[in-house]
Amino acid sequence: MEVERLGEDSYLSQVVKLVEDAQASKSKTQNLANRAAAWLFYLAVAAGIATFSAWMVAGFGVDFSIVRMVTVMIIACPHALGLAIPLVNAVTTSKSAKEGLLIRNRTAFEDGRRIDVLVFDKTGTLTKGEFGITDTSLTDDEDDLTLAASLESYSEHPIAQGIYQAALDKGYKLSSPEDVDIIKGRGLTGTVQGKEVKVVSPGYMDENQLKIPDKEAFETWSDEGKTVVFVLIDDEVRGMIALADQIRDSAFEVVGELKKRHIEPVMLTGDNERVANWVAGQIGIERVFAEVLPHEKSEYVESLQQEGKRVGMTGDGINDAPALAQADLGIAIGTGTDVAIETADIVLVRSEPRDVLALIDLSRKTYRKMVQNLWWATGYNIVALPLAAGVLYGIGIILTPAVGAVLMSLSTIIVAINAQLLRNA
């Protein structure tokens, strides 16, 4: 057993620290509310003095004037305004953490509601980073694939593991290979169930002048950016297997939902153009930047920003870190590198593209709650302050300090309840 991290370096401790940082960070909206609350304090003092002076001048005496002043200052107490944003932030931090969204930069999180473009790294984000079988052209699908997968179980190569896992998923009964030998740069050979089995590359076929059984299919799969291997049993070519990096099932849903929200999905990848275009075509992404060098990723993000777009970037690798930093909203996949996670504004604990949608929706709901609370906290004062000052005294409507205290407390309670409603939003 090997212990990789201790104490504060553990994954759980890092998650706790991220949540604490999120709770401690202040957004632009919260800073605005804090300034407004400070000004409301001065307004309360000024309004109280003005009310006292006005009633004294009107000849209502010291006692009556003091009661009016106290009522005004009670009503104008900035509790509700001061709590309007922190309460929403506290609920948001808790809700986001439960949903696997760790907020590192609250200002960027709030601005997430306004992004126009969401850039995805391909490998590990839209795809699983694991090879899977997409097409086969074999003489006998089950027997040939069973023999090939039995041989490939020997290897840890991603392509070999893709074939092996596909056979397991189909429930095929595999055998242990014997006398396995690596054909350097070309594939594997070995004995399975007494038969000589080879799984080899197109290069092996060319070098040994072996005929490709279905040239048209081979060219089509190759043009789509798939990796094609050939299965030989007792030196007889039994057919081909095409593999590709597996697209996450949720990627299709995410791209469609982003378009419904009027957010343009963009793919940014270092992979070759054919592979990138094939994956993008499958999931419905129109704009693709392929064969991008690591240091160029941030430049592509900047070029989108120069178009007047607010750009979000999702990635998981070291080479994604500069782009995450450049983007208006940097989103790191939790299983990614430490560099990417440290650079990002938001960390997705799970490698799940759907969480990007949850993030955007939560950003919009959070801002909506903030605005509602600010309107209530300020609107309440606009209505209650004149009543407390006694503008309707002439028609018999006047507020006592006790009633003012009740209204002030009620406004705070309403703001708190409204914030809590975000938990079920």
C-alpha cells in the first residue's frame, strides 16, 4: 500500500479548501450590496435627523418627533440589504458543492450566465479518452473478435484494451493467450485456443503485401479519423476492426442544450483535423480548431474574445491551463491535472459534461435571486421610510416603533426565505 497524500494535501482537504475559499470570496454584486448597505446607514441617520427636525418645526413637540425619528431609523436599518447577497452566496456554495461544482472565483461564476461561446477540449472532456470499437468487418464477428480480444488482453495499449473491453461488454468468453510476441510498431501475435492469432496495423499489411479485404470501408473509416487494425488467424486475413476515442453519451445532450440556450459550442483540440471534424460532426459542433499546439490554445480563446464574445473554456490537461486562464470562465474537469484545476474558476468534480449545463443554470438562478433580494431590500425602504416619517399622518396612518421593528424583521425574513428557495430551484 502506498500513501500518496497526507492531511491538507488529500483530495477531501482540497475540496474543503475550495468551498471555504468560495464562501470567503466576494462577488461584484455582493460588493455593490455592501456599498449600498453602507450608504443606507448614512441615509437612515440623515432621514432620522430630517424627520425629527421637520416635526419639531411643525410644532409637534420633542416626544412625538423623537418617536418618528426612531421609527424611521428602525425601518431604515440595512439588515435585509446587508444579508441579501451573502445569504444567496451561502446557499449557492452549498448547493454547488453537493452537485459537484466547486466555485473558486465567484465573480467569474456570476458572469457565467452571460457567456456566448463555450470552448471544449476534445480528449477527456467530450470524449472518454478511451478507445472503443466503432465498426467491424470480420468473417465471423463473434469468433474472430473473441480470438482477437483474447490476444489483446495481454497488452495495456489503449487500442488493445478497447478491443478487449468490447468483447467483455458483449459477454464473449475469452481465453488466455500463449506465446505472445510484440511485433514492434505493428501489433501482436500469439496462440489462442491452438490458433495463431495476429492483430496488426495497416503498416504490417503493406510490408507483408497482404490484401486489404474491404478497401472501400478501410478508406472510409480512415477518412473519419478512426484507427483500423486487421485480424489474422492462421495467416488468413479475417477482417478489420475500427476504433475511435469514445464520445461521451452526455456530449450529445450538452451540445444540443447549449444551442437552445443560445451558447455556441466550439471544439479546440491538438488532434488531427480528420479526427476532430469527425467527433464534432457526430455531436453537432460546427466550429472546430484542430491541430492546435498547447501554447496556441489561449490565442484561439483570445481570438474569440476579440469577436466580442464572452468565452467559457472547459479542459483537463496541463496544455489547457493557459486557455482556462484566458477565458472569461475557466472550467476544469476534476479528474484533470493539478495545473488545470488551480488555474480554473470552477472545478467539476465529476468528468461529466452535463455539469457544465448545471453550472450555467445555477449561475443564472443565483443572479436572479440576488436581483430579487436587492429589489426587495431596497424597495421595502422606498415604501416604508415615508410611512415611518409620517407622510400619511394627515389621514390617520402612522407607524409606531414596534410596527417598524416588525416590518424591518419581516423584510430580513423574506430575503432569507427567498435565498433558501434557491436550494430547490
